[in-house]
Amino acid sequence: MYVMHNSEYPLSCFALFENGPCLVADANFDTLMVKLKGFFQNAKANKIESRGTRYQYCDFLVKLGTVTMGPSARGISVEVEYCPCVIANDCWNLLMEFMQSFMGSHTPGIPSVFGSKHDSTYSPGDTMVQYMELFNKIRKQQQVPVAGIR
């Protein structure tokens, strides 16, 4: 289980299970987890976060962040939101066009979370699932062994 926080939702705490649901609790969930430390271990060595700047351009929110593991930077995150739309699949083409204007060929494909949502309302938990997918990709990159040069 991964416990995550989002500065856009300071009173919420998100608990994500590997390939499972995303639970949303109040900010005191961390205190409960400390009391349950006999059942759950805190993996501080795996702490990963994205910190950056939030920009607004008309109806779009763009959040650029540096992803860090411990003291070192490991990647960049780009979060784009089209505020008037709550059904993600309804505005995906517009999001793609907007992202291509500043990301060019580095524009990502449709997120896996969209495939399972179809025509349902997009929630903050869906954003956290996408961050979890990004963080897992970055963790896996760190685990790739480096071959010795002879």
C-alpha cells in the first residue's frame, strides 16, 4: 500500500494498493498508519515526490514538477487539466492538442486510467493513480543494473 498526498487536496490522504483501488481518507490517516506499524512497514528509502509550479492558462491548469527520490532528481512530471470538463474521455483530444503545443513529440498517449473510466466522472483519485504509475516507472528505471564495461 502506498500513502500519497496532493497539495491540491490538503485535507485528504490517498491510499493506493498495487493494481487495486484508491482510497481517500482525511489527513489523519497517517496517524492511523503509525499505530498500525506492526502490520505495515514504512519504506522511507522509497520516498518519491514531485514538487513544482502550478500555472493557469485560460481553462487549463498545467503543473510542472521535478520528481525526486531522496536527495536526487529522477525525472519531470507534467500534469495538465482542462477545468470545465469532468468526463476525461470527452476532452482527451483537446488535452492532446494543448499538450502538443508545448511538448511536441513528447506528448504522452492516453493514460490507462481513462480506459477503465469510459464515461464516468474523473476524480482526484484518478490523478493519484497516474502519479503512482509515473513513480513506479521511475523506480523501475533505478533498478535496472548497469552493465560493466570491459
